[in-house]
Amino acid sequence: MQILSHTHSTSDCSETIVCHCLEVSESTVADAIAMQTKIEKRFTQGGTLLGTYTWSKDMGTADTQTGFQEAVQPGEVQNWNNLQAEYGPLSYNVPHRFVAAYVYDLPVGKGKRFLGNSTGIMDKVVGGWGVDGITTYALGFPLIFTAQPTFLSQQFGAGQPRPNVVPGCQKKLSGSAASRQHGWFNTNCFTAPSNYGFGDEPRTDSTLRTQGIANWDTAVFKNTAITEQVNLQFRAEIFNLLNHANFNTPNLIVFTPPTAANPSGLSGTAGVISSTSTSSRQVQFALKLLW
């Protein structure tokens, strides 16, 4: 069964859409509500600014039954006999996301607001400049914790084991993202599940998320008319303009099978981030001849 509701409102330069979808099957429940707002501005001197904001809340008892095929492992069912306990944020839920895209021709040069009387070499130098780019800000995905295999998962067909949570323990650590690169969450808040029991850590953790994205990609360009039909364009493109480190998902395997050297099974790399989701600042130049 699927129930879908939709609200749509517009004005001269903005648009807002609100959607609610409830899907119920014999074994799973998925509930999604979202709002998207778009604002667009066109400049008389040349250029466009487009901004979109999306708020969403995606909840359910399961993401997929073929999680092993996904590039990023989703939160999987632990106890097939108690699906109600699996209800929580879906693995791909991002509550807030903002994207701005812009193209702007600088009002300088012949016929423009500034130096509008320029001609000849002067107009070739000061005219035709512009900027464009894309800016993205988004919260991260909820974290998905796993533990070592148990007798239930290996012999009785139970799902992926999860750790237990110490009551009252603060899982989220304070500090900047860079300061938590080697410890994104408090590993002392978790204990290994029993061999014949299920961990009480949720399928996806709504209190802990990946860092998310804060990224500026921008470019400066200059169009120079050589003839009426031939135009030369120079571009200087900068990716991750602010050189902001957007960290990837930390290691979420909290426990591994115990050994003599590590009887507790607590993983020494749990919570450690070893990569970023975007590259460092990259600069490239381009020259294009258009006709």
C-alpha cells in the first residue's frame, strides 16, 4: 500500500514543494516527508542565480534486502522476528541540503554599467569577464554500526549483529571535525553483543552522522570577441575553493572477534577516518575557441 500527498506553491521567482509518502508492505514500512524550495533570480546585465533547499525525513524498517550490492553498506535488519525495533532513519536520509548555482557577467566594459564607453583595446581588456560556480552544503548520513558475528547470525540466520549501548553514555564527541578525525565517536559507549542475543544499537544512529558536505566550486571566465563569429574564452576553474576537508565515513566496525591480545574485541580503528569525500583544492585553466 502506498499513500502519497503533494503540495505545490509558486511565485514569480520561487517555488516550494511538500511531499509525503507512506509505503507499507507485508514485512516493511517506509515513511518519507520532504520539502523543497527553489529561488531563482535573473540579472538584467546577464546572469542567473539559482538556489535550492531540501528538508527531508526518511524513516523505515529496512533500506534494501540486497545491501551487499550497494557501494555503501546500508543499515540492515538484525532481528527478522522484531521488525518494529528496526524502525528508524533510512541510511540515505539527509535532513538538510542547500545548493546554489550561479552565472554572473560582470557589468564592466562596452555598453555595461561600469566603463561603458570603453572601446578598442581597453574594452578587450576590461570587458567580457564573469564568474560561475556551484556551492553545496549538506548534513551527513546517519552512522551504521556493526559488531562481530554471533552464534545467532552464523547458525540461525539472524541479520548483521550490532553492539550494545552503555546507558547514559554520550556517544557524540565535541570538537571540530578535524580534531575528531582519529575518534569520530566515543567507543567507550559500546559493548559487544552476547553470542545468543541482539545488540540494542539502532539500525541507523540518528544521533551520529558523517560530516556531510561544505564545498565551493567556482570559475572566473573571460569572453573576447575576435570577429563577429569567432570568440575566445579563457577559464580559471577552482574546485573546493576554500580547501575545506570533507571527511568520509569513519570505520564503523566497533567489535571484531576477540583474540588473546585483544580479549574485548574492541577494534582499535573504530571511529577513525582515513579518507575524504572530496579532493583538496584543485585549479585548472582552459582556453576555448568558439565559432
